[in-house]
Amino acid sequence: MKLTQIFAVVVILAATGTAIAQPSAEAAPPDQTVVRDAAIRQAAYLARVDEVLNWRASGATVQTDDPGNLGLAAIASKLALGEDLENCSLSVIEVMKDPGTGPFWMFPNVGVAFLGRDLLSAAAQAAIRETWRTTRQLRGDTENHWVMYYASLYLMSELYPNEPGESWYNGLSSEENLAEARAFLIDWIDLTTTVGQGEFNATHYIGEYAIPMLYLKAWAEDPEMQQRGEMMLDWLFAELANNTLNGVLRGPNSRTDEGSVIERWNALSSYFSWLLFGNTPPTRGYGGWGIYFATVAQHYQLPEVIYRLATDRGDDFVQHDRARVRRRWRYSEELSPPVYKTQYLRDDYAVGSTTGGQLDPIQAHVWDVTWDEPDPRGKHNTMFSLHPLSSGRVMQMYFTAYPEPWIKGVTNEGKPSYDSPDKVVGSSPYEQVFQSLDTVIALYDIPAGTRFPHINGFFSKDLVNLTEDDSGWIFAQGGRTYLAYRPLAGYHWIPYLHYNGGWAKEKLPLGGQLLTSPHLKNGTIVQAASVDEFASFADFKQAMRALPLEFSLEPTPTVTMTTLRGKHLLITYGEAPVVDDEPLDYSQWKLFEGPHLNAEIGGRKMTITHGQLQRVLDFNTLTISDSVTAGK
Amino acid sequence: MKTILTLFTLVASTMFLTAAPEYDFYICAKVNRDYVIGSKVETVNGVFKRTDDGSWEHQGYNDTTLTAVAFDPRDHNVVYTSANNGLWRSLDGGQHWRICNDWDMTEARHVAVDPNAPDHVYLSLPDGIAVSTDRAQTLVRRENGLPERGKYTQLVAIDRTQAGRAFAGCEVGIFFTENGAESWRRVLETADITNDIKQSPHDPDHWLAVTQSAGAWSSHDRGLTWSQIDGVPSAHSLHNVTFDMTNPQRLAVGSWGLGVLTSEDGGKTWQDRNAGLPEPHRVWRVGVDPSGRLYASVHKQTLFYSDDFGRTWQPDTLVGSLVNYFVILPKADR
């Protein structure tokens, strides 16, 4: 086993010598054998880092004839590798002549500034510094914007201390900027570790948090801020590890997009799984922003307990977590209502959900069943339903905007499906979801007059044996998972058409179909099971047909059923779920509760457990405690 | 204080006597269409001042997110802008700027300076109101009397006749203070956000307000009681309202859906003045300059002007602009 791993490392190292190649993206899926030797694990991690840096430094997919005109990502990669330094300096001077504005420009700029501290020419460093005097930087309006903005400002203020307000774009001195950035970062960490993340389980935006935290870990002068950076990385990656199915992050997601929500692997989160856990292929281009993590990746060593959480699964497990909705400026009784998440993970599939309602206004994904695929690339390995809400007023809840231009506006600003009736991304105030292990009941009560008065159920091209049964159940198989989908109202099928990217103008027929049900009072029941649990697909179908199930849609949708796992459920829209005759009280849920992650609301402390391994992240004392419990 | 009052008295009296009153005319405009965080700023945006030859002169920073601009009436080199980052202040006519708020204030909607207490600056926020009493050197929240939820504040409009007297346009209505925001009370409950509040330049007791979906409102008792204006429909969002300082009978409303509505009888009757403007009628803001020229900023189009109060329109020279704010200021020595 050990030899296999060493061989794999050698192969990867050898491959990195080839310009432009993305060996891991093009190769077969990685061996998912658990690597127990820490040295081999770390060597493999650093080999993957080198693969990324070499690919980007060598020009990525775009070659330039002008070595003095490299982009920031290539410059950062070359600086990390310590190569081509003269051209890096020339390129920096060129790039800084036309600086950008906002956090997505700030953090690459900071990366180059710090990586180049001892490598770039004085003129190049001065050019970087000058942009922080001349160019007004927008802070943005979203949590990830602010984390990037303030981590960047924090580090640059430390890099250039004791400088007056005139030398900064915002008129504040280095010390004032440092103090404000520090205050925000500590407040954000405090919020996250007491009531949860606002942008939880984001498929792409995980990078916008992880990269700033790694920068702090690597470059902050204040040891306490370094420690906060490292602990937040552990916090983020522990949750990623716990929620992934062989490296693939599934729902629910505070923010995602069309590509990731159907092809669950196709997300920046998979790049992080590949880089950190080595258990799934990286996305092409290493996730774009992921490059910047790689440039500093040697400053972070993944704790074994988190690695094992991602790669060394034993029993099925349930995790209950809390998070929060991004802040609502108006039209809401609460600024940031709580989100209650349920995760159930098994070898062959995983089921995850929130309780529904209005989450992120554009990009939320509320629930799904996702099955494992040996090679997840190109596979639409998921099933779910949603109400495709499109609402200017909902936008106004979260943004300081007028309602009218927003719907059209967001479709032109990276979210092309927002106003499409057949979209597959989004949350709705008219959806309520309950999950018990691998059973999901989603109920809908859509007011008359609502734009898009129907629900969509996603049926993947990769399902086999799709059967519309006389019983009312729709049966199918995905991977090694049997699936039963019960629409509670009449429906018809339409082809699934896909916006291929945030700026796409046309939809592509990628296969698959949508179950569209044009009824205001509506519902979906999904039950999953492993193929190992039944002698045949027919047996699974028969077991489902035999389950006690009653439902009605008027006056409000309600379902009474016994699940495949023997749970008796009474689920009514607008009322607390009743499980085995006991009403469920979500308010009692902890921040994290499960066999692997545990944290109390308000606790500022997470306990990460895998087998005998345990790590405690205590933000009250800014300490990390590792322990190994004998005998577990 | 006496100087300021004298200045405004002079302004009020001279505006009717002089053919070409000495005013400056400013706008906050965004020219960079579809800018989102992370994309490139490709054009000049922010505060523009109209020059004597009718062109627009950019002043200060290039910022796509400005919502309003305000000046210290004693010294126009003291400039305040509200923007995505919060409140910016320049003490030297826009050469250097300082962000005045901490991280817990964001996405400012509007800024106003009390003409009778010019050190007092009011910042409207999506979660309330902050006030400075020292020219924005420090800012504190002053929200006593505002509801815990529903205090989204689109603007604070200040009564030019009395220091510390102001109205806040909020999510759930119009709130009133007469003690410099030490306390607020609601004087009009509305079903939706108040988008604009204006005091007449002719009659300081006369105020107008427009809302997102609750129509237009008028007050003739210094803003203490309000009545709905019958001639302005509430079916479409009303973005702003303006008086014409050259003619007390002329009013204009900018609306998404209704376009430009004008009244030339003090608000008794209203006319659709969209002929010549591009369809659909998505007017972001209307403004009237010191000479009585009416402007309409049309979404995704540009700025238009009319010299016959909306009967005919011509495109302005600031091509592709979207105006967030119009300001008329008495010219200052500095």
C-alpha cells in the first residue's frame, strides 16, 4: 500500500515537468486508498501543489509571446516557484498600470505582493504599493467580499506600517486600516463560530474564504491572527470533509450554480478535495482561484483527523448543523434567520437538506440525494426538486436595490438562469423540507400569482431503469443507489436545458429531463436505498409500494408515511414535523452535532472526531488541541 | 449659524429675481453599465459638475457606486459622498478622500448636510441612520424611535428652515426628528419603502414624497401630516420627485414603468411626459436644473433633457449615464 502511494507521488512529480499538462485532471480518478503515513500524505499534497503551480506558471491554457505581460495568477505561481523573476517584475509593473477594484482584485494583488517581497524588483513592489494609494477599492456587498477585502487590507497594512492616510486609497493610516480590518475579521470569525456561516457549504465560494484565511496563516505578523487563520482553515475543511462523498460536495449549499448542482463534482470545492484529500480529480484549470491557494499551500498542513474524515468512512452517519441566512436588509422580521441542515452519508450515496424557505436569494440549493460515481466527471449524479422562484422583492430583501432591474440584471451578471422557469438552482419561501435519514419530503404552497407557479424535479441523464409506476412512484437507479420519487400532483416532462457557465447566453441539451408540476399546492417525496439492501430492483420497488403513505394537498399539503427505515412521519406545510409522534424542535439544534463534528451555539469551539483522533478548535483561547483516545 | 440662514434667505429671494441665478449643478452618475464586484471599471463614474459650456466635469474619485453627494454650505471643498463602502469625505474639493465609517456600516443610500448646522452629517443606511456632529470625523447610529426591523433608510431629507429638523424615508414610512436625530417618530406609515422626500424651494412648508408601491404623498404643514396625491398612480415604483426652482407650479416624478410624470399646477393634475423618450419607460431619476431644464435619466439608455418641461426631449452629452442624484447648490466662494 505504501509503495503504491509513493509510486503515485513519483508519477505526479514526473508529470509536473510537462508544460501545460493538467495530469490529475486528465488522468483516471485517484486511488481512494487511505494514506496513513503522514509523510507520504504530505509529500502527495505538495506534489499536487507543484502540479498546479507548474501548470499555471508554464502559461496554463494560454501562451503569451510577451513574457513581460503575465497575469497575476501566472506571476504568483512563478514567484511561488522562484522562477522567471525578471519577467515577473516587468509584468507586475504592466499589470499595476491598470489596477482593478474590489476584493477579487485585492487578494491576487496581495498574493503577488507577499510572494514577491524578496523576489520582485523595487520598482515592481513600488508599483503594487502605488495602486493601494490611488485606486479606490470597493468592499462589495457579500460576506465573501468582505472577508477577502479585509484580509487583504489587514495584510497590506502590516506590510506597509506607519504610513499616513494620504498613502492609502481610503485616507486611513496603516494603523487605522489594520485596526478596522482586524476588528472585522475577528467579528466574522466570532459570528461563524457561534451561529454559523452565512455562505455555508458553498461549492465555489469556499475558495473565497479559504484563500484569505491561508494568507493570514502564512503572512500575518500577529501570531494570534496567524492562529485564527489556521483554525478557520481547519473549521472550513472539517466541514468540507464531513459533507463530501468521496470528495464531491453535495447539497445543501448556500450558494452554487447550474454546473455544480447537476454535475456535483464540477466545483471549486472538488479542487480543494483533490488538493487536500486526494480523493477526487481536480476541476480543469484547478478551479481558477484555486491557483492562489496553491501558491501558499505549503503553509498549511491538513490535520490527519480531517483527512480521515474525508477519506476513511466507516458507518453511515447523520449530522445536524446550523448556519444562517445572509443578512436581510428589509421585508423580514429577522436580520439573519437560522438555517437547519441535515446530512446523512452512506458509502453509496448521501442525502442533505435544509428546512427550506428563503435562503440565499439567487444561488441556494436546498436539498438533494447524490449518489457516488467512481469517476464523477461529467456525471449528473443527483436528484432533487425545487420551486423556481424569481422575485425582485426577494432580491430587495438582501440587496440595496430597486426591484425592477434586478431580475434582468442578475441574468446578465453571472446567474443566467435566475429568471428561467426551468431553472434548477434557487430557494423559495414557498418550499418546506423535512429529511429523515434517506427520506426527503419537500412540500410547496405557492401563492396564486407567483411568477413560475410550478415545481421542477431534476431527473439525470445518468439514471437508469427509470420507471413511472402505477403506484404513483417513479423508480430509478443512479450508480449503486435505488431511488424512489413520488410527485404529489400531476406533472409532465420537459428536456433539461443547461446554461453552461455563469455568462452563458444559450442553453445546451446535456441530457436529462425535468419533471414539471404546474400545481400551487404540491410536494415531492424521495426515498433512497443502497443496491446492497435488496436482492433486486424489483424488490426495492415492491418495498416502496408497500410503505404506508397518505397525503393531501388541500387546504395545505400534508404527508403521513412510514419510511423505508421505519420512521413514522407526519409532515404538514407550515407546521413542525412530527417523527414517531414527537414534534421536532429545530431551535434546540446545536451548531454542529454528529459523530464527527460537534459545536455548541455560541461556543466558539469545534470538536473534530474520527475514530481515536480528536482535534478541538477553541477560539475562546485560540488553541488547537489534538488527542488520541485509546481503545475506540 | 446666522451666516447660513442669511445665505439661504438670499438664495430664496434671488432665485426668483435673477434671470440666471448663480448655482452649481451636480449629478452622481454611473456610466459603467452592468458593473459588478470583480469586473473592470471601464469608464469614469461618480460626481460630475456641469460647466458653463454645458459639459460635465468629473470630480473626485472614479466610483461606480455613488448614491448621493452633499456639500458643506460654508465651503464646497468639503464634499461628502455616500457609496457602497459607506461615507466618503473630502476636505479639499475632491483631491483626497477619507472613508468615515467603520466596517459595521455599509452600502450607504444617501448623505445629507444640515444647512443650519453644517457640521452635522446624516448617513442613510440599509439598517438605519448614522449621524456625525463633527463633519464626519466620527459617526454614531441615531435610531431611537425607528423600528428594530423596517428601518431600511433610503434617505434623510433635512428641513432648511430649522437645524436638526429632518425626515427619514424608511421601509415602513416617513420618520421625523426635530432634535438632530436624537429621537424619531413616524409621521406617515406606508406599505412600502419611501424612495424620496423633497422640500419645496418656494414654500418650506410644502413637502413631497414618493414610494416604491404606495404612491406619492404631499404635506403642507412642514411634513407633520401627509395626504396621498391622487393623480400619481401607485402601480409602479416611483423613484424620485423634484420641484422646479424657477416655477412653483412645476413638479416632476421619475418612475420605473410610468416614466416621467409632470404637474404644472402644483400637483393638482399630472401628465405623462414620455413622448420622445425611449421605451420602455424606465426612468431612474428626474431632476430640474437651476434654469428650469428638466432631466430624465433612463435606465440602460442615457440622460435626456427637456427645455419645455417634458414635451420634447434631447439626449444629453453624458452618453450612457445613469444618474442617481441631482444637486443644485448656491455657488460658493470656495
